[in-house]
Amino acid sequence: MKLSLATLPILPLAALCLATLPAAADVDYSLTDHTAEIAFGIDSGESMVWLDTFPVDPLGAYVDTVKVAYGRPGGPSPINGQNVRILLYEDLDGGDPKNARLVWSFDTRVANGNTNTLNSYAVPPTFVRGSLVVGVYYRNTNPLRVYIGAVDTTAPSFADRSYTGWAVTLDPANLGAIPAAQWGTLEASGTVGNFVVDAHARPTPDGILLSAVEKVPAGGLVRLTFSGPKSAYDVQRASRPDFADGAVVGAAVAGPTWDDPVLGDGRTWFYLVQ
């Protein structure tokens, strides 16, 4: 892919050779201290979703992990083994996520219930804009009410960031169909706090980050600095941002830097590291 400093997909030398910026870090999205004081429940024969919302950080737009805790220590419901669906949405306009678009889901079973343990679910790196919304769908097929959604009630808490909805039948891909009276923020239900649902994201889908393009006047060099999970990288250079005339100018480069002797040629170049 075309890699970037911050959020731009391509780096023109003319725009970026004047400054060196620090490499971007991955982003952890969380509203809680991962300790649940109460558990949110649903009656027998009914379904619910519980969700947390996060404005997307440009340096964490590719979600690769969702993390969920279930229940609370000492919770009344034996929830291990219950069927759940992990949910990731894109909410372009932010705010209330009832119009959010489901972009990924995963069926699994509850593990580590009532222990304040975050269960991690790997997500194929998924680009999300606006706000990302992460949560869980659960249908209670048991004869009794089940308390399954972990809620952290200690300060600080964040209003209008945790939502829940319920219905006898519920399609998590169509939150808009949930009746208005059965949908809302966690605090609207009388509970101040947030669900223990996290996400992890990174700035690029493959983990490669081109973090700086610098002038090195001695030698007439342009120096690229990059990082990622590979042992060797190919560097392409092009005179057009669509890379129609792109060519590999550095093959099997180990990094973390690579020098291109084009500083004095008076042209604007675009670089791609893959």
C-alpha cells in the first residue's frame, strides 16, 4: 500500500522534506479501567447489544483487535460458554450510533466471565472513519435473566459514549430497527458508567509506517525513515501521486532508513514503502 506520515497516503518530497516528525504509535481505544462493578443483564427470550463509541484517531484508523470483558467478579450469572457476537461498526457522523454500519462481526463464546479479564478478538485490519463503535450482541436462551455486560462505574465516566438496545428479535446489522424506547445511552437506563469494551488500531493496515522524509544536504540525499514487521522492504519512487510511473529504486532494503540521491534534481518525488 501507499504509506504515510500521519494520515496522508502518499508523501511528496516537496511537502515533507523540511521536517522530521516522530513515528506514529498504535492507538488503544478504551473508556474504562477494566474493572467492572456491575453487570448489565437481559431477560430470558430477549436479545441485546451493548456498545462503546470512539472518535477515530487518524493514527488509529485500521482496527485490528476488539477486547471485551463479561460480567463482574461475584456476578450472579454463570456466563462462560454463552454464545455472543463481537461487533465493529463505522459511524460516519458520530454521536448516537443507531445509524452505524456494521463492518465486521465474529461469533464466539464467552470465556473468563466474571473475572475482569479482557478477551481479545483479532480483526482483519479494517479501516473506519468518523467514529468506531465496538460491542457485543447476545441472545438469552436461558430460563432466567442473564447479567453479562461488564460495566465500570468508577470515575471518570464518559456520557453519551456507551449505548445499549434490546428486543425480542434483534439484527445487529440494523440497529435502526430497534424501537426507540428500547435504545439509548447507558446513563439513560439509570447507570452512570461505561461498558468494558476496547479496541486497538494502527495507522496502516500492514503495520508499515513511513515516519519521516528528510533533506540530507551532504551528499544531496533524501532520507526516508520507516518501520514495520518485515525484514526487508521495497522502496518505490514516482513523479505522480497515482504512481503510474512508479519504479522500485530500493529493493530488499533492511531499513530503518534509506537514502535517495535526488535532492538536487529540482523535481518532486512521491515514495512508497512496501
